[in-house]
Amino acid sequence: MATEGLHENETLASLKSEAESLKGKLEEERAKLRDVELHQVAERVEALGQFVMKTRRTLKGHGNKVLCMDWCKDKRRIVSSSQDGKVIVWDSFTTNKEHAVTMPCTWVMACAYAPSGCAIACGGLDNKCSVYPLTFDKNENMAAKKKSVAMHTNYLSACSFTNSDMQILTASGDGTCALWDVESGQLLQSFHGHGADVLCLDLAPSETGNTFVSGGCDKKAMVWDMRSGQCVQAFETHESDINSVRYYPSGDAFASGSDDATCRLYDLRADREVAIYSKESIIFGASSVDFSLSGRLLFAGYNDYTINVWDVLKGSRVSILFGHENRVSTLRVSPDGTAFCSGSWDHTLRVWA
């Protein structure tokens, strides 16, 4: 062995310094490509006019903090999960509750709607992801049909179905993400690379793109290949936990929201951060981000109870929305782009349009 003459400490130290110098070289190469900033390119783009968004519906029924929500593909139903252990399916038009499940644990941090609209997935401090089929039989016992799909060694922080009801992607406080088969509960692929809790994930929007992005407490956003389980790109410019990641509608970029009170845009083809959305007056963390359907607006929910609307190209704030009475924990634009829904620690969800 070539390292026989070296002490273990020496080899580690030399490898560490080599890794650091290689990192530096990579940064230099990246910097060479930085010829122009996004907001400079966007100077010629017309400014956005005034637009008015109001709370159109308020969904009340959770007994504690709302932690997560997701839209159904039918553009009408919403699933939400809460610290009270309840998972509720709502009709966002009428505000009626269609289904309710009481989980075996409090802090249900993750919930997702299946693409078919026939099932929901949820989990949290139970370290599991459970799938419940939805039927309109009023006498049914949903808990009896529950299927435990994913098992982690720490809390479940996020979950999302892939393009079918058959597979589910999960993120966990154990520092990993994993892809599971819903029917058998088998682990299909695991994703190791984060140095701390993974807090969020988002699937690439295209049918063909087998990639997803995750963010976590190690301040890193990582892009993964679902087939190989390998991390294909990593971005480390945030100064605190990344609470939310969301792909740009084209799939060529993604946004992140962090406890460092900024949202950032990363271009995957340029392999770098291209925009920072921040203001001196914003000192609270961003908990959740999502793009408008066109990708021109970025909606971001903050811990100071507000929702800021950013012009993605120009980097400026175009609107600030008030209404929630506690921190905004989750936010999603509806599939047809006509509205968005926010969930808050004030126990309510609001639909804005």
C-alpha cells in the first residue's frame, strides 16, 4: 500500500487539504462563467404591474399548527397535516372537510396527494410514511386501510409521490432521502450525502427527468439521480438551514428558502446561484417557497407571518401579503396556477387568488 509509510493523521490531513484545493479550483472554474447577473439581463424585461391577491377562503378545523399541505391534481382538493396529529382532506371551493385521519403521533410534518387523487401519504414523528386510500364510503374506517410504506430511523420531514401512485419519495431527519415501492413497502433506492437532517425535497417537473432536489440543516441543496442514487449537483451558498426547495416550472432551475432570511435561485445548467431574494427589513426565515405557473413570480412564506411575492427575474419584491396570525409553515401554488394555498401555525389554511 502506498500509504503504509504515512501515519493515519497525515493521510487524512493531506487528503483534506487536497479536497479543499480541488474545491477552490472548482469555484474558480465556476467563477469564470459568471459573466453577467440575472437582474442585469432582466433589465429590458417589462416590470410587473400592480396585482391584488386576497384571501378567498380560510380553512379552519385543525386544533394546532398546520405543518404541511398539498394540492390534488383536480385543482380543487387539498390535504393538510398538523401538529395535532390530524390529516384533513378539504374541498377548497366549499371549505368542507371530506376526510380526516388521526395519526398515531403528533407533529405530522409531511403529507402528499397521490397523482390519481385516490390516496394520500403522510408521516412525521412516527418515522414512517403511511398511505391511506380515499373512498367516498362514509362508514369506511380509513385507519384500517392504512399502509406503512417507508421506515426511517428519524422523523419524516417530507414526502412526495413520483409520477405514479406506485412510488413514493421521502426525506428524513436521519439525513437520508429514499424511494419506496408503495405496494410492497420495499426500499428501491436510498440517497446519502447530506450531513444533517433533510428538511425538504421536490421532484423535477418533467415526466422524463428522473431527478429531485433536497435541502437540509447542513445548508446544502443537492440534486439527485433517482436511478443511480448519486448526487449529481450540490449548492452550498445559504448561511442556515434550507427549509424548502422548489423546481422552476421548466426544470432548469430551482429556488430555495432558508432560515438565513433569503430565498435563492440556482440554475442547474450554469451550475451556480443566479439570484438572491432578500431585503434588509426581512430578518425572519423563509419556511416555504413556490413558483407561479409561468415561473415569473416566487411566493415565499416567512416566520414573521407574511408572504412575500418576488419578481424572479428582477429580484425585487412585488407584493407582501398579510393575513396569517402566526408563522407561515407551508405554501403551494395550485396545479392550474389560479390560486395558492398557505398553511400556518395559527391553525388555519388560506387560499389566495
